[in-house]
Amino acid sequence: MSQNKKFHGKILNPCIDSTFKSLFTTNSPESNTALRCFLQAVLGHQVTEVRLQPNELSTETPFDKQTQFDIACVLDGTEPVNVEMQGVNREKSYDKRAEYNAAHLMNHYVPKGLEWKDVPKCYQISVLNFIYDAASEEIVSHYTMRTDDNRRLSSRLNIYFIELPKLKKLNHLKLEQLTSIERWIKFLLYANDEKQTALIKKLSTMEEGIMQAKTVLDILSQDEINWYREWAEIKRVNDELTWKNAALREGREEGEAKGKAEGLVEGKAKAKLEDAISFYKSGVDFSIIEKCTGITKEQVLQELKEES
């Protein structure tokens, strides 16, 4: 393991895709216990065993859309699960991706010859660091196939959305009043916040899985390569958002080439500021934000002050 003194005491952000995956898939008893307890908190029933699976499933033909899961596993020997950490709702289409992943998961884990009565439940669990359904106050939403008058089909396909930002509405509650999954959300949101060490310590005493997750995260945070992965992921998302936003703004511009060019430059600058604010709200350190976006701490705080 490569260690570096400059990372001493600093903790990786578990809401970043690469860190989230490493947290729950490291080859250790602590990581496996953390994953089992997290899934148990989401699903609301006891999970005895979790076995990791390859996260890239095969396709039937070369023309099928390929998908790669963040965390693929099987519960208690029969029920397949995919867990995703998603920070951006690209083109407002994450719901379609979740449906596709759930169907692909079931298709892959229902082999030829299996009796229909033995088809297992499949779970597509998405941890979203954005608001998906602003009309609902539910932090955890469970979707199944139902009729228009709300009669359920077979409950084989299950999709869960966990909207992290919605936890703010529970900030007035004591930790003892929160559910297990709500405590997990607290951990994911504040694990890398140096001002919240007391909170994380208390959460660790209340939830066995969080205690094990903190142990794994502390170890991961000592390895320099994990910081580079996190920075690379932040930069990749930032670049993608910046260019997409700039392209949209450019497409809306009309008039002469000069006007379009000016609009593109302005759009890029605004997009970078929006990305920096989004990263700040997700708990990313200002040093990383400035390195990836060029936006300073003062600019972010000034913009938030003007919005309030």
C-alpha cells in the first residue's frame, strides 16, 4: 500500500463513485460486513450472506447495450443485487437506466431450466447524490411493477432510489430517532467532513456496518492511488458537465459567429461555477474543487450568498 503523509487524517469521500465501490468491494471481512449491513438497512430484512459477482454482465448479441454495474452481488445465495452510486442525472434519464439495469440483472440470473416459481427477486439499488423526485419527501423510494390502481404484479423486479440530499429535512432529529438507512446516509454524506468526526464516531457505535465501513474507509484513505482515482473521477464528471452545458448553451445561441463564441465562453464559465457549487454541496474539499474547476472558494461562497 502506497502511503503519503499529506493524506494523513484526511478521509476520502464515499459519495464519489470510485471510493463508494472500493468501500464495499475490498477483499476483507470488514468490507463484506459493511455491504451486508448496508443492504439489510435498505431492504428492511435480514441478510445472512453476500457474495460479490462480476460487475460487467454479458450481452446476448453484439448489438445489445452494454452495462457495467458498480457493485454486483448475490444475497443469501439466490437474490441478485446491483448497487449504484450516481452523482449526476444525465439528461434527466437515470430512471430509464435503472429500469434497464433491473431487467438486465434478472435476465442474467434466471438460467435456462429454472422453474418460474423459483425465479428470485432482483434488486436495483441506486444511491443518488441529487434530487430525483422533488414532488416527494421520501428519502428512500421503492418501485415495483403495479397496475394503475396500485395492485402489485409478482414483486420480482425491485428498484430502490436513495436520494441523499433529502436527508436535510431530518437534520433536526437526534441520531436515535433515525432509521438504520438514514444513519447510513448520514455516514455517506459526512464521513469525509473534518468537522463531523464526533458524529461519525457516534454513528459507528450505533451501527455495526458503519463501524466496519469507517474502518475500511480509513484504510483506503491512506493509499495515495485512491486519492488520484477520486480526483480523476471528479475531473471526469466536471469535464463532461462543462462541455455538455457549453454545447447546450451554444446550440441555443443565435446570430453571428462572434455572438456564439461569446456565449460559449460565458456558458463554460457558468457551467464550471455550477459544477463547483455542486461538488461543494457534496462535501468535496475546496482544494480539489479549485484544482478541477478553477473556481475559488470565494467565488462559490459569493454565489451561494447571492442565491440565498
